[in-house]
Amino acid sequence: MKLVKIFKVLGDETRLRILNLLNYSELCVCEITYALSATQSNISRHLGKLTDANFVISSKKAQWVSYQINPVILAEYPFLRTILSQEINNEAKCKEDLERLLDCQHKGMPCDWLENNS
């Protein structure tokens, strides 16, 4: 059942925090790692699960891989957009993650710097 897979993916705090950031914009692993103050391997593992569940799609840009929320899954399950747009934003950790991401983007921190300073 596809819905069971969706709820399993949503049942993890780190994956919800990643989806919250991706709801804001398309991001590379290093930006997500920096914003969540997590390890690259941990974030990559969670992105793999999100990709397997068809929640996120990726595209390669030079040496970096960018991730975004799959618009097809949002169209197929509209309640997901509500969760991402309204509910997750109320969580303190998610607000902190987004502030950290926006700060790094505002400062124009390049991915190679972020990878070495996360």
C-alpha cells in the first residue's frame, strides 16, 4: 500500500525537517546538512528513503545533486501540501532549521565551504 509507505516516511523527525526545508526551495545535500546540523551520511540516508518513497526527486548540477519535493506526489496526495505548509512550520526545530538555511543562503556560502564547516 502506497499510503502506508508515505506515513512511514512522515513518521521520522529528520525526514520531516528535510521536507520542511525542501518545501522552501530546491537544495543540495550540503545545504540540508548545514541547516539541520547533521552529518552528510545521515542526511544522504534520509534523502535515499525520501527518494525511494517518491517524495523527492533529484537532479545533478555540476558536482552537486539538488533535491526538491516531487510535485507529482503533492498532486496525488493534497493533504501532504497542507502538512508541509501549515503543520510542520509550527515546530520550533523546523523554524530554527529554516532560519539557519536562510542565513547561509543570505551569506552566499558555497557548497564546498558548507561541506567543510558543517
